[in-house]
Amino acid sequence: MRAAGRLIAVLLLAAGVLLAYWLLRPNRAQVDARLDLAHWPIVSDGEHNSNTDLIAWRGDFLLVHAASPWHLGSLNSRLLVKRSGDGRQWQTLARLQLPGKDIRDPKLVEIAGRLFLYALPNEGRMATPVETVLATSSDGATWTPFEPVGPPGWLFWRPKTRDGVTWYVPAYWHEHGRSILLRSADGRSWEPVSVIHEGDGNDETAVEFLPDGRLLATARLEATPDTLLGSDDATTLLAVAEPPYDRWQKVHTKLTRLDGPVLFRLDEDLFAVARYQPPPHGGLTRLGGMWSRKRTSLYRVEPERLVRLSDLPSAGDTSYAGVVVRDGALWTEYYTSRIDRDYPWFLALFLPTELRMARIPLDALRALSAAHP
């Protein structure tokens, strides 16, 4: 009995030391000084703020984000819509909930002069998304009730348009393992175009147009979804299709598993703001593992590879950003745990997170990208 007691005491001491190390470990994010970025908190209220999007709207920034007691599923989850002229001072326009559901992963677009807000209702403590819902608004303050949109069971990411007339959205299956491309003229009625990918625990699929009209897609491939230890087989899919976007040429990269991506184009190049998992990638810190460290990072996205340019000030539970290009700068807001610490992801799920804005001069972004051939 004494031996068992000593063993329990040793294990508790070891767990306490490990927890203290995790809580006090300083942040080691690699923010390239050549970006010349300015950054500041825009929401820091003790809640677990997450899953954001940002657009330019009527000369201002329009932001939407989820707020909840923690990262896990919660019936207290809600979406907050906020507006700002300068990216620093924000006015809350609306608080949106879906009774009996957790709600997150909001995406904002303006279609025919009206705001469209797509979001994913979630079920259970693990916050498993089950469908896509849509609310619309003419002013950002008053919204229609959420209603299902798209083929049942398909989960939308960000809709994109090249001509302002035809919209395309990637969607992944609620049971994972499949992503498709949908098309719409009005943002409400969507028809299938093609299958982007099948297999590999496929989810969180994003698209952006290349300068020549081709469409590039990225997808988070996690082998077996939502595992505690991640997977040695986790990758990011890079897929490209020519019009009419019905056949995809695909490669995989193991640089990271690209969680929560927002893709955008600047000049002739495509970029992404998305999650990054620093190495090592193995054991308890496989790609997607809950004990690993996370970053929000900036990438150049090419048809055959991802090029990581820099981290943004971030750590813990982080990423799921929005992007606006205006006034000669890239403005990107994202959520993160404390940026002076480096919590493992699992611990960060239960702690407060804040939203931060980063402003990067476009000339600095171009120069940094050119320095990474």
C-alpha cells in the first residue's frame, strides 16, 4: 500500500510539473521581422472566442466570430457581428444563436448587395457539424432566422466568385472523407459541379481562383478525424481544376495539416492564412495531435506546394482567420490563446482566447514572398 501511495504521489507530482511547464512555457512563434507587421487585440473579454471571418463592407470592416465558454460544444455558443472603420474600435451589430445547437465556422459574403452569413450548427460535446445554415441581412444588424441551405449534410466553407455573377463554394461531407464543389447564381440554391476529393478524413476545404481562371483548392486531410494523437498520415491536399472545374489534378504536402484556411490572391500569387503545427511530428505530436503546439501562419499557396512565410503572433488554440486587402495593406484577424505562452492545443481548448488584428504592408508581403522562391 505504501509503495502504491508513493507511486501515486510521484505521478501526481510529475503531472503537476508537466502542467506548470505547459502553462509557463514561453511562446516560440517565428514572426519574420521583414513583414513589418503591426498587431493588436480587438476582442479580449475572458471568453473562448474563435472561428472568425472578415470582409470589407461599405467602406468598413465587417467581422463575425463565435463566442463560447470553451472550444467544446456549448448551447451558449453564439455568433457576434461587429463593424469597424479603422480595425481598432468595434461596434457590435448583432448576436445570433441557433436554439439547441452550438454554432460556429461563420462565413460572410455580399451577394447582390445583401449580406449572406453561412454557418455550421454542431451537436454534442465534441461539436460535430451536421449541416450548413444561412441568414441574410441588408445592414448587418437585423438578420433573417437561420435556415438550412445547400444539399443536406454538406458543410460549406467560403463561397468565391470571379465575375460577381456565378458563385462557387467547396463543401465537405458531415461524416468526413469527401469534398465537392457547388455552384449558385443567388447564394441560396446550389448545384453540384464536381467531386474535389474522396478519402483521407477530408474536411475544411477552401478554394481561390488563379489568375488564369483555374480554381485551386486546399483540404485538411486527417486520415481518421478528431483523434487525440493525430495521424502520421495527415496531409494537406492541393488540387487544381480548369473551367468548368469538373476534373482535379491533386498533390499532397506534409508541411502541415492546413486547418481553418482562408485563401486570397495578391497580384499573380495565392496566399493563405491558416493553422501551422511546428515539428516534431510524431508520437504525441503527430499532425493534428491534441498535445502539439499550434500557430496561425502565413503561406504562399502554389499548385504543387505550400510555402510557409511566417507565423503571426499566436499560440495554443488559434487560426480560422479572415482577410481584407485595403489601404496598401493586408489586414487579417484571427483568434489565439495568450501570445506570451505556448500552451498545447488540448489545454488551450478550455482557456480564454482573444481575437487579434494584424496589419502587414503589401510591399513587405511581396518582398518576403520573393525571398522564398
